[in-house]
Amino acid sequence: MKKLLFAVAGTSTLMLAACSSNNQDSVENAELNQPAAEFNDMSGEALNDAAAGEAAALGTQQQQLEQENAAAPADENAAAPAPVEDDDEQNVSGM
């Protein structure tokens, strides 16, 4: 039993010694996996361009809706939609 204990302890010591925190390969790999600053700049520019395009499209849509609302006659006597008399349609909280 003691021999097995010493064998396991020796093996685990060797395994831990192999996992040194001073491993230059892992440091270089971590540096290689970092995105380049140019890539970050390009992706930021692309996001800004997309946001500006979407803002322009929304502005155009808002102008169109305002023109449609201004062109529509303001009929104050327009009929309101008829109330729904069906009990099943009124009780949606029971679903």
C-alpha cells in the first residue's frame, strides 16, 4: 500500500511540475489569439456605418408617416370600431 501511495504521489508531482506557469508557448499562443487593433477599428467603423444607415432609414420612414397623417382628413365623426360581443374573445386572461 505504501508503494502505491509513493507511486501516485511521485506521478502527481511530475505532472504538476510539467504544468509550470512560466510556459512561454502558452504566453505566445495567448498573444497570437488576440485580435489585431486594425480589426477592432474596422469592426467599430462597420457598426457605426450600420447604425447611421438604420437611423437614416428610420428618419425617412418617420417623414413618410408624418406626410400620410397630414394628408389624411381629420374626420372627428368617424365611426368607432364595433365592440366585440363574444365572451370567448373578451376573456383572454382565462387562456
